[in-house]
Amino acid sequence: MPLSLTVLGTASPHPGPDRPCSGYLLSGGGAEVWVDAGPGTFAALQRYTDPSRLTAIWISHLHADHSADLLAAAYAFAFGGMTPAVPVPLYAPQDCARRLAGFLGLPHLGFLKDVFDFRPLYDGHDVRHWNLRLTARAVAHDSEAYGLRAESQGSVLAYSGDSGPCTALTELACNADLFVCEADIDRHHGGEQVHLTPEDAGHIAQEARVRELLVTHVGPTLTRESATARAAAVFGRTTRPAVEGDIRGI
């Protein structure tokens, strides 16, 4: 199969028992990419691959529930016997390197530069690893944030990261075989639109004409089951919840 997605974690805004925060292993075209590094996902990742052999790491935004396990990976790579042959390309918002170094109390990157090759994302960022193409679009959130479009041999996966409704997200998901989309909130409050309701997720999937919708990052005011049912009622096509341990061929 051209692409496969392994669900490592889906929880929002904090991990629970057997439920890490956001994280996925994307495999295809000869590449393996860890997409988002929420708390608990580095341990889950080790069930499916040797982290030292990752082709790249891709981080949608720097909120802790999507990036905190970069610290676990840094220690594993530097001190835990999982040292990669070369620093792993790490695609993330501009401030990622400074924040990691600051958390560790490093005046400069120190050992981080020996394990991560920091590469800032921007709107329209496009890179190819072997036969896997990764394209980023800036999306609507309360920090610098990106959605991901992954393509390999004609198969397309789109991932919302954290986003409110926006044109860029619909464009990113256009004609995707699988759209992995957050449904974090029950309803919008006031003018704030930095997350999606289940109905938003279903509407974007419908507008983008995706083949299948995978509902993820469901917040504490919803259940996976209710969020999926509400999204499906709008989308009208195959809609499933993202569940830890699922492996989906695309």
C-alpha cells in the first residue's frame, strides 16, 4: 500500500490511561515520519518502529499536547542508546529549537543539534523524502500552526493538526483518501474559532470531497462516539473515530 497511518495518540488536552495525546506514524514511499509528538506518543512509537530509524519528524504546532514528547525523543537519541545515524530532520514552527533548548536550560542548542536537524515550517512548505511528499499549510489556531498533506504513489492523506474553520484546511484536504481531522469542541464560544466542532469537521470533509473522515483530538466536552456520529451526519460518507493502535492503509 502507498501509505499507512498508525494512530499513536488522540487525547486532548492531556494524556489518559492508555491514551496518549496527538501523535501518528506515517509510513509510505520508503519513509517513516512521526507526525506530532504529544505526551505518551514516543513510548507508543516504539511498539511500531525503531525511532532511531525515523526518516523525519513533523510537528503541527508547539502546544504541549502536540510536541512535549520531543523531549523524550531528545533524551532517547542522545543518551538512551537510540542514536540516529544522522540528526533526524525535524519540521516544526520556527520557535521549536529555542523552546526545547530553553526547557533544558541550554544556552545554545547543545546536544540537540546532534540529534535533530531543525527545519522551520512555513505556509506552502513542501518536501519529499524518497517517494513521500509532505506539504504544509498554515491553518487558523491561536499559535503558529500547520496542517499536513501527505502524498505517495497517488494516495493522499490530510491532517488538520489543530485548526478552526479556514479555507486553507479545505484546500489541504481536497480529494484526500483519508482526512484525519480534529473535533475538539462541542460548540464555538463568541468569535473564537481556533478549534473545530464535529459539524465543522464533517462540513470541511464534505466540501473537500474526501473519501473517508477519521475523527481525532476529541476534547473533554465530547466523546469519541458522539463526535464521530455528529461529524458523520454532516459528511454523509465513511466516518470513523481515531483509536490508539489502529493501523490504516490508504
